[in-house]
Amino acid sequence: MDRRTFTALLEASALATPSFAQDTKEPIVVPDMILGSEDAPVTLYEYASYTCPHCASFHKNVYPSLRKNYIDTGKVKFVYREVYFDGPGLWAAMIARCGGDMRYFGIANLLYERQREWTKGTGGAEIAQNLYKLGRIAGLENEAMEACLQDQDMATAMVATFQADSKADGVNSTPSLVLNDENIGNMSYTDLAAKLDEALK
């Protein structure tokens, strides 16, 4: 996905969520989703969208080996940051977060594995029902998912957090990897492993 398309969809994602007048509420903190040891010597950020085919490819072809060889071994702290190109991408992230920290990455994997299935639909209502089906597979109840999707304050906070983080890290396409403080874009597992090994020296 090129920069022009990303920028257009970035603006669209901001419009997908209603804006609210400022009030006296405490700001909502949207936590990063993290795997691996907090004390790992290397931190790897992934910026990805649940509706992005290239991201689904990354999670099929690169992520399993990355997790097995670097994250689960304590070498890399992995931080997953959601990108919202569109309404469905935001809704999918809200469903994933609805499962809490323990279920998040399991739901995320399911969203990528079945991306072609749940993104098909003639409108938002049909796609939402597709997401409910995946959520139920992961053990979520309809009422809980409805509450999550209707939490407009959280949706607004998620979009604002995404915009701030992606701007700070210079992210303009997905998937994008940030190794410590360096944006290294997207790459094969072989190339990524070489980068990680160099950083671990």
C-alpha cells in the first residue's frame, strides 16, 4: 500500500469514529499489546491493520518463526500496534481487545487467518456479524462484543493513539516494523532475523 493510499485511508479512519466535545473525564489510555519479556534486550514494534492482506501474509509467513525463535525465547519484546485504515479494521481491533490481554493475540491470529471471510459483506452490519462469529469461536459472548463495539469513547481514544504513534514512528504503510527506534519497514523472515541478530550482538 503506497503513501497516498495510506494517507487517504488514515483520514477516513478518523472520520469513522465520532468526535466528542472535551469534558472532565479522565483520558482513556489505550495500552500496547505486548508479547515476550519486558526485560528483552531488543524491542520490535509491528504496525498492522486487520484488513491489510500484506499484514495477513506477514502473520502467516513471518510471525510464527519470529515468535518461536525470538519472542518466546526472551530475546525480543514484541509490541503490536493496530493501524486503522477503515471502519472494519477498527471494529476488528475492538473485538480483539474485547477478549482482554489473555485472548488478544489468539483473536488477532484468527482475524488474520480468516481475513478473506470476515471482510466480505455488503455493508457494515454484515461485516460486524462476521466479526461476532469469530468472536464466538474465541469464546466471547454477543453482549460483551456489542458493548465493546458501542464504546465510542474507546474507539476515539484508539484512533487518536494510532495517529500519534504512527506519526512518531514515521509509519506510512503496513505492515511496518520498528526495531528499537529504527523503522525498518516490511521484510522476509530471513532478512528480519539478520536484523534482529545484529541488534542482539
